[in-house]
Amino acid sequence: MDSREFDELLDAAKQVSRILRTVFADITGEDISLDSALRNYPLVTLGAAAGLGAVAGWWVGHKRRPALPPPPRPASHPLDYLEQMLPEGMSKLLRSMPDAVTEEAGAAAKNWVDSVLEPMVKQRLDNVAESVATSKWGSLLRQAMERMDPGGDIQLDDPQQQ
């Protein structure tokens, strides 16, 4: 054991001894001394065993630090993300499917997002904006915005027309 490790071990033992002295004083109402230790020997024995276990556990844990896991590799393909989540299942699935099928599935998913999901989200956002604008909340929001900016709308220059 080198001197740095020994110093760390002593520091840990000092911290545990401070805690045990405080606990002893709280329980018995007196500072630890030879007389009080003899009168309360079960408590001292229990504290010594707990302190020794705490320091030994700290030392063993300090000596056996687990290695950090390797950083996850960035997902370059949508199936790579699933492979990180389910490594065994994806490897079995990919072995059974040819590469052309996975490319077709990716293209079909992109087509579905572009043709179905995106228009549906846009339509629902437009509906929400329209219903808020015609409701009492919309008028309250307009009034609050007018109070915050009494100058009205601000026109900004279009950078593409310059």
C-alpha cells in the first residue's frame, strides 16, 4: 500500500471515529473515556465492529472500482438504435432479414412520416391555434400581448431579399 492510499485509509478511519464518538455522546450523554467505555462496553463493542466494517468496506470498494462502460457508438441507421436497446434480439432479426428489406422498411417509414404523420400534426396544430384564437383565452392572450407591446407588429427585413 503506497502512502497516498494509507493516508486516504486513515482519513476514512478518522471520519468514522468522529461519527462513532458523536453517536456515543448522543446515546450515553457523556464523552468517551476509559470509564465510560467500560460502563458501556456493549455499545463500544458494537461501535467498534461497525466502524471497522465501514472502514474495511470503504477500502475494499476503493480498491475495486468498476471500470466505466464503453461509450455508446452513435447510431447511423435507425436499426442501430434498436440494436443498442435489444442487442440479442436485433442480431437475430438482422440475420434473418436481408439488407434490402431493412432499406425498404426505412424508406416506407420515412414516406409514412412525410405523407401521414406530418400533415396530421400540422392540421391539429392549426385547429388548436384556430380554436384558441376564437375562444375567450385567445382574446385574453391578445390583450396581454398588446399591453406588453403597445407599438404593434414589428417588421423585420428579409435577409434573402437583400
